[in-house]
Amino acid sequence: MSGEVPEAVWMYKENFSRLCNIEITEKKRLEKLHNIRDDKAAGADVLVPGFLNGVKHELVSPLVILFRKVIDNETVPRDLKEANVMPIFKGGQISAASNYRPVNLTSQIGKVSEAVLRDEVGIRITVRIRNCWKRYNTGTQK
């Protein structure tokens, strides 16, 4: 045995390195904006959820453009990645640092973007699994 690792044989020939074919519509974005709770804290972008809920119909179109650019460029703006880390008291002695847990307050717009992407990727994975399972059950392979 030479100790060399054999070449991997790929089952799928399509190019999955990019997410460019994800369709982001205003309807999908608006559905996720409806889910923002007013009682949540603002993130590093200082956009309060109550404000976002008030202007969601005006924001939806620019957010679709922004998210499309994020997907096309495969780069997330720094503002959507930043978070404020806040200590939350768990109980016990107030002066002990071990009695606090960190909580990341991230951008509400970033959370909406993540939710849309998570849904789209989840749908694609589910379809792939179903297709693989069908081929496995019928005995055909591509």
C-alpha cells in the first residue's frame, strides 16, 4: 500500500459552490419582517425592532436588493455581522463574573436575512434528500 488517499468520486456534477440561483422575493422578505418582535433589543446597528415593523413596507424593496448583492458577491457587510455582547445576570453574587452569561445582540436585518437564507437552503436540502431517496428506492443512480 502506497499510503496515498484515493480521489473522491462526486455523486453530483452540478456546481454547488454558489448560491446565485436562490430566489429572494419581496413577499418572502416581508413575511420574515412580519416575524420581528417589538420586545427584542436592537443590535449593533441600533435599529429597534419597533421601528423596523413601522417601516417594513418601505424597507422590503431595498432589503431585497441588499440581500441579492450579498448573495451575488458572496460577502456579508460588516454591519450585519457585528454584535453587541451584553452580560446577563444569572443569579448569585452580583460581583462574581461567573454569575453572568454573554448574550449577542445582532442586527435585526441580519437575522431576517439569515432566516430567508436558512429557509431557502433547507428547502433545497430537503429536495435533494427526497431525490436521493427516490433513486435509492427505485435502484437507479445518476
